[in-house]
Amino acid sequence: MEIVQITCTDTSKIVNADVLRKTDKLLEVVVTESKTKLRLFKHTPHEKFYVGKMAGLEFTSTGESII
């Protein structure tokens, strides 16, 4: 399974997440530590970061595999 890093921009915490689905504009993951499902989006395929929000916090990822 592909693993990516997710960064919480509000707390600067970085966690690993298992990729469930990845497209040019969508990155759907499950955070390894908490089993929380998170959806991150790009407005255009050319943007560098996927961005998502949950529980009032913002999360980002490049979507690049670390393993």
C-alpha cells in the first residue's frame, strides 16, 4: 500500500497516511495513527499541494509516496 505524509498546517504535526484513492485532483487517505479518513483536493492538477480540512484544522500533502 502507498504511504504519504500529511501535515497539519495549524499545529505543524506531520503524520503518515495510507492512500485509499489518488487522482490528479483528489487524495483520499487514512491516517495511520488514528484511523481517521481524510480527503484532500487540488483545484487544478498543476498545483503542488493537496489541501483538506477537518475538525477546524487544515491539512496538506504533496501526495508523493514515502514508501
